[in-house]
Amino acid sequence: MIRTQISLTEAQKAWLDSRSSETGLSISELIRRALEECYSSRRPLEHDLRAITESAGAWSERDFNGEEYVERLRTARRLDH
């Protein structure tokens, strides 16, 4: 592993200290995991599938469809001038 030094705000350091205590993971491991989660293209398929599953049916109680919704947004953005 390559060793590096970073600068954090006091709030970021406090958050890392807290999460480290809660999880038993080192601050270095928390940062490595955060970097993987945020920047890696190797995100697990399960992550995407969970997001899709959890959002399924989110519009089921709406009285309009996606196309109508987008058209309303476009119309609202047009300038009257």
C-alpha cells in the first residue's frame, strides 16, 4: 500500500473518529472504502439493483406519466419574454 497524507476539516475528522469507533474500522479503511464507493467503476451490481428495487412504484400514485412530467418541466422553464 502507498502511504499518503491528507488535510481534513475538524468536522470531517470528528466524523471519521466517530465512525471508526462505531464500526471498529480504521480511519484509513473508512477513507479507502469511501473512495471505492464514490469513484470506483467497480461498484457492485447489487448496489444498482437495490436502488432500482427500492424506487420501483415510486410514481404509482401520480396522476401523470413520466412524459407528461417532463413536458411540464420544459414548459415551466420557457421564458414569457
